[in-house]
Amino acid sequence: MGSTESSLWSPAKGGIAAPSGFSASGISAGLKNSGNFDLALLLAPKGAVCAGTFTQSLVRAACVDLCRERLLINQGKARAVLINSGQANACTGTHGLLDALQASSSLSKELGFKTDEILVCSTGVIGQRIPMKNLLSGIPPLVANLNEQDGTNAANAILTTDLTSKQIALQAFLGDRCITIGGMAKGSGMIHPDMATMLGFITCDAGVPIQIWNEMVRQVVDDSFNAITVDGDTSTNDAFLAFSSGPRLQAQNFDFLKTGLKCVAEYLAKSIARDGEGSNCLIEVKVEGADTASSAKKIARTICSSSLVKTAVNGADPNWGRIAAAAGRAGVDFDPKKMSIWIGPYQLISHGVPLSFNRDKVSSYMSDMLKSLDNESSINIKVLIGDGPFKSLAWGCDLSEEYIKINSEYTT
């Protein structure tokens, strides 16, 4: 994205509730044994439209199909999203759908909306049903706690194994109007979206026609949430919902708005990758010189998801052979004799030929990034594969022994 366009956008307070007309809440409804917040609500103004992208897995939670169906039938019109954490409500048979329908029906009565204007998202352990008595009892206080200034409680309520909440808000003057975009997301493990218990939400107080909004959101998701990986596993519950509401934005400002959406989505996506279960740092892979955009993205994502690359990063081992091998198996045709590789500022291979380099210096750079407490730091890998005009970014994280511990004990 152009630096001029992105520089229009500046930080704002409020997270998902920052845009005009939107509100959010989060409470502890007793869905988790921990007592942490576990039920969230996002409320959109009348007339809002919503674009959604969802997991491509054939094994899906009932709430995913319910959201897709309602957005299709209502041509994107939606007023609220109810989100629970702790139970994925996936692979629960007909009970899963009945529970999602009951939850949306109860919320619609509390809000006075049509039931099909309510969307439902769930995240947590696959195969576990939602404790419906607790959820239904939580709906009145959830509505009563709606907040138009701060979405922090909602951002906390959607977390599972995440170590930190993920939220952001940006604003910019487009024409004579101040436009605000808010976002929140959750995800730490089972992350390799193909639109992993990954959920993401965006709100925006600029009106955009639903057809244009759908395409805008699809492109933004492809360059952000679909460019991250933690462990190569997609989920049954992946969902990303983006709301547009407010006076119609002039068409000449659509590209500027898309830039803002991309800034928000990329921030949230990188936050998920950085918070990968047991990880120590973010890995950013840039692939350049590809003949097509999809080729560049495929190679970047393959490198990010390579267990051998991820473990080498965890050990601060500048093993460029693993990077080259991952690029070569990505299913993209390129000439290995044109491949060059960098880790950070250090070039390790040039036009297919290994270079002499100070292994201790490169390892020290990687070690420093692994130990850094700066949320903006990352281990950067660049791969040049040819003379083509296309490039792509992907994000992942290192793979540690802690990841194995977390996931080997996840349900015990």
C-alpha cells in the first residue's frame, strides 16, 4: 500500500466500538471454568451491511453456516454478532445448530431485532456444546453493558489460549468527513486460515454499497488474515465479519478506505501470528520477483508454515537451506539459479550460489529478535525468485517446545 495513503490514518481510541453508531460489550457468563470474560456482543446501527469470509473446511461449526446463510438471504444486512468463547460448538450434531438458533432468537427478543439479523460466532474446544443455560442468562446483562466508547471487554471476551487481546482503531479525514475503522480479533493456535480458531471483526462508519464492500473486504482478508500461519492447521470456526454503516462514502475515496481497512486487518493478523502458542517472535517473509501475485503469496506462506524453518528460527539457526527447500516445494515454477535469500540484513545466497557469511552475526540477530520485548520487532526473511513484477508478504512465528506442551494438554 502506498505510504501516502496509509499515512492518512492515525490511531484512535475505542477499538471495535470506536466508529460512530457501533457499540460492544463483554461479560463473564460462566462459559469458562476460569471465570474470565467469555461472552461478547457487537451491535451495528440500523442499515449496516456486513461482509463475511469463513473457513473453507468441510468440517464446520453450525454457526459458520448460519452466518453465511443469513448474510446471503439478507444481502449483507445484519445488526448484531453474538460471540462465545470456551466451546467451538463444532461437531456437535444437530444440537449445535439448535443451540446457535436459540442463542440468536433469545438475543433478537432482547434487542427487538429480527432473528435473521443476528449472527453467531463461537470459539473454543471442538466437540463441546455451549452451556446454554449460562449463555441465555448472560444475554440481558450483555445487552445492558453495551458501550459506545470502548470495545476492550468484547475483545477480551473472545479470547481462548491467546496471551493478549487484539484490538485497534484508526481514523482519517476522507473528503470533509472523519472516518473511523475499529477492529478486534482472536487467535493463537490452529492458525492457517483459508477464507484457525481464528475470529476477526471490523467496524467502519463509512457507507459502502454491499457489492463493493464484499469485494473490498475479500481483497483485504486475502492480504492479511489469509497470509498468516502458526501451525498449518485450519479450523472449523474461522470467521471474519466486517461492517459498513453511515453516510455513503464518495467513490473517489474508496481506495483510501481500503488502505485503512488493510492497515487494521494487517495489524490484527500480525498480532495473531505474534501471539502463536508458545512462540517467541513474529516471522515476516517477503517474496519478490514472482511472475504472478498468487505465486509470490504461495511461496511466502509455504516458508512461513514450514516446521523446519520455524524450528530453525526458534533455535536462532540461520539454516537458509530450509528456506530454499520450502520455496522449492510450494508448487510454483521458478528458476532456482535466480534465487537469492536474506535473513534480516544478511544475504546468505545469491542467484542460487551460497555466500560466505558470518554465522555468529546472523544467529545473534535472530537471537536478539527472539528475546525482544518490542511488539514491532520480527525476524525478516526475504526471498528473490526471479525478475517478475509481483511480491507478497506472509507472517508466522517460531515453533517451540511450549507449543507441543500447550497442545498436548489442551483438553486434559
